[in-house]
Amino acid sequence: MKADKPEDPQRQGLRERLEAILISTEKATSWNEQAGRLRGLVNHEGYVPIRTRLAVEDLEFLAEARTELLRFSELGLRLLELHQPRDAGGITSDTAHPILRCRSCMWRWPCPTFRAMSESFGAPRDVPESA
């Protein structure tokens, strides 16, 4: 009987970190609606004087949000750099549209990684509010 290979510790650690970010994000309250209303309250100094009640989860999320967003943006750019089309070099009858493969994973273009990124980050979409 063939035993499954144990998970790579680096991969497992990264997965756990990403899952922790996802959980903390889901627990935090969305400020989407409030931000729209607060834009109209910006004072002459460029600030919005507000008083609000924040849950512990909201404070934890806000404390790390900028750093994590910077990391995700860098990750996205690095993945985009890795996964880009290149000519597969095959013979084709349609010279205007050559067969393309991903430079990194060699799947036909668009590769699964690029498709997943495009679905996640491509077009702006409304994120459903969690209750």
C-alpha cells in the first residue's frame, strides 16, 4: 500500500497563515457602507471626527490590514510575473493566433493559476456582506 507523502512544512505553514488571515477577515465588520457615509463628513483638516464601537476582532483586523494587503499585492504581482504566456513553438495553421503556454507551469494559456487570479482580482465585484 502506498502511503501519502507528508505535507511540506513550508507549504503547510503558509496555508495556515493564509487561513488565519481569512478567518480574521471574515470575523471583522465590513466598513463598506459606513465609508460611503463618512466621506461626506471629512472636515477642513482632511479628517472625519467619528465615535464608534469596535469589536476586538475589528481592532485586530485593522491593526494588520495594511501590512497584509501589501503582502497580498506583492504576492499577486509576483504570481503575475511568473505566470505569463509564451509561444509554445508548435506548428499551427493560424499564425495570427499561435498556441501559447504559461512560461512557468507550461499549461496551455491561460493557465489555472492565471485563471484563478483573474477570477479573484480581475473585475471589481460586490462582496456579499456577512451578517
